[in-house]
Amino acid sequence: MKRNLLTINYLIRLVTLLVVLLMTVSLQAQIIYTDIEPDFTGENLGDSYDLNLNNDQIVDYNLWSSTNEKWTFFIIWNPNGANSVLSISPFYTYAVPLDKNWEIFNLSGYKNGEYYEAHGIISLEECYGIVCYYDYNYDWKDKNDKYLGLRFLINGQTHYGWARLNVSSTSQWTIMDYAYNATPNQPIYSGQRVLDLEASDFKTVRVISAKGHISILNLSDRTNYTLYNIHGQQLLKGHLEPSNYNIDVHHLASGLYVIELIDQGSSAIVKKKIFIPL
């Protein structure tokens, strides 16, 4: 009888711990998404939009179209100098137009000298003023649903986010929505709105955690994975093949974790909570 009571008490404590950990994940590891309704559209030179990513009444960035004696321009800049935008400098400093599902964090996946800068020109053609270049990778003109990569501070801590734009000209542009990772010093993917727990591309995928390893079964394509702890901190990162689907976690303590999977074929993203046993 005493043994049964000890077992019941242990199970109660374990369930309580799991509930607390699940609540911690939902509170600390989350993407804060804002849909601008209705979309804001700049229609004239001089129009601007104050972008406040975490909605705390402090302007993080300003989108602004204007003109001077030589040319018209559309730029993003930050009023206080502490925030920055993913940029590149073939001549001037240009904001990089990201496709969906690019990681906004460190620059290991970028190969053209990208860096974070306090401002960036949103390029609309291959020439700016009297200087021309011939790489359309930095051109926003008529390329729907491109994303700004943003790095900014909240109470002195670094966060990463994105904003989605459609740009036709210096005076015709629209900002639709934006998001950021609420966990400091953790990445976000351009276009990512939530820490997804389900995705149609992963409906048949099974995640099995055991002592020392995690198995991802029924993969149909090469898949990138990232493992986070309950505070949203990145612990492991790599890729899996349908024929090689095990992740070694012998060095990790028993507890609750979150694994993120990104299908390289479809770019679908899914995050699942898992418990690694003793």
C-alpha cells in the first residue's frame, strides 16, 4: 500500500511539473505577430509609417518616402540609433528584401556581405542617383511579399523580427504585418507568425523521444531541425534525411524541450513539445 502511495505521489508531481513546463513554453517561447488592419499604404512622397514591433508606444523604425534635389527615395531608419535592419552595401546601404522562411538572427546563412545597419535604402531599381549596379537581389520593385530583417532592443535586450512589404515605387508602398520573437537573442524566420505546433506537411511525421536520442519518423524530404529548451534558447541544430532520422541528446538533462522541423522542399515549419526521459 505504501509503495502504491509513493507511486501515485510521484505521478502527481510529474504531471504538475509537466503542466508548469508547458505553461512556461507558451509564455516564454512565442512569436508576437501583428496584422496591420487595414494595411497601411503610402501614396505620396512624404508619407511615412512608424513601426512599433512590440506595441509599447516606442517607435522602433520609421518607413519614409521623400525627395531631394537629385532623386526620390524610400528608406527605413530607426529614431534612436539602437535598432538595425539587415542590409548590404554594394555602394550605398540597402535593406535586403528577404523571401519567406529566411532565418533572421546571425549571418551564417548569408553569403554576400550582409550585416545589420541602423538604416537602409529600399531599392526600387538598379540605379540610385548617378550610381548603378547590376544585381537585382536588392531590388524591391514589384516583388510581392518581401520581408525586412530586423534587430531591435526591448529593455536593453536584443530581439529579432520581420516586417512584410509590397513596393511599387518610392511613393507607392504597403506594409501588411510584422512579428518578432519574444525570447531575447533567439531567431525568427521571415513570415513566421507563431511557434507552429501542427503543419499539414508534417501530419504523418512522428517524433519519438527516448533516453539519449530523438527519432523523427516518416520524413518525406530532407529536414532541418532545431532543438530549444523551455526558455526558448537554441541547443542543437542540424539536418535529417529520411534514412537518417536520429538526433543524439545524451548530453541533455531529462525534461521538456521544443523541437522545430523545417521541410527543405516545402519550407513548412512545425514545432512540437517533447519530453526527454531519464
